[in-house]
Amino acid sequence: MIAAGQFLALYGASGSGKSTLLNLIAGIDRPTRGRILFDGVDLTTMSETALTLLRREKIGFVFQFFNLLPTLTVIENVLLPAQLRDQPPKDLRARGLALLQALGLGDRCDALPDQLSGGQQQRVAIARALINDPALILADEPTGNLDSETGGKILLLLQQLAVARGKTVLLVTHSLAAARFADSALQVRDGRIFPFSIAGEAPF
């Protein structure tokens, strides 16, 4: 059970099954047995169309490699998920600009991704994940392509999302230092889930 507003880390080595579990939670893959409940609804009973709508409207994704479209500006990248939902343009740009401002990128909205640092690109990706106001943020190794100082800042942002915005954040990581930013953690090992202590201070 993952509670609303919780910041949970899934910690484990490469190949342990972390990303597979993330795909199951997102409804990208289907389990061979058992159930996955999202807001009380069993994902295994949903059609592919319904799962696509769920991901679009209730889940925000943050990836290791940012996945920004290089020919779109920062604000265009942020607004893209909302435009795919056919949301009316009224106030949409203002919402995107407000997110970028909150993430310290208010002055870079018209820049292209290759004009930004790695940390700035990841903050754009976080703004994009938030534009549809999802209940759940799935972050798959979001600091794996960043130096430790920048990675620490990104993890603090994710931590603040859970606290200030009431978002549920699920962080997949192979880094114990990253896992320590979470409220609690589970270890994934050989495809199984175990309780895991993250006692200790985050080192960044």
C-alpha cells in the first residue's frame, strides 16, 4: 500500500526487477497473477484504452534521460502532455509558466533543451510531469545522468512535491544515497520485494 502524499523509494541493483515493477504499477505491463489497485480500481481489469487514459491523466513520468523533444522550446515541452489531452488553451500557458517559475526556470521558457544544463533539463521534465496535475509521480532513476550535487537538488524537488503538493512520488533507484531522500523504501531483489531501512542522513 502506497499512501497519498508518500515519497517511496524502490531500491535495488540493476536487473533486480525495479523497472519491471514500475511498468506494472503504470499499467504498461500486466502481471501474470495478482492485482494492482490504483485509487481502488484494479488495473488488471482495465482495457488498454482505459490504461492509456489513466497514465495520461493521473500519472506523471520522470525519466533518467529527460526525453525532451529537441526542436520544442522548454514551455512547449512542458505543455505537450496537456495538449495531448485536448485541454482548452485558456490559462494553459500560464499554468506551465507558473510551474517553470516554481522550479527556477521562469527565465528559460523559450530556450531549447540543448541550451540547458542536465539539471535544468530534468527540472523541465518534472514540470512536464506535473502539467496535468497527476496524483502519482513515477521517477525512474531521475538522477542517474546527473552529478551528485545536481542529483541532490532534483531529489529535494521530488521530496518537496510530496510535501507541498501532496503528490505520491515513487522513486526507482540503485543509489542508497538517493533512496534516503524518501520517507521509506522497499528493496527489490531477484524480482521480489523486501522491507528496507534507509536510516541515515541524505548526503547531499
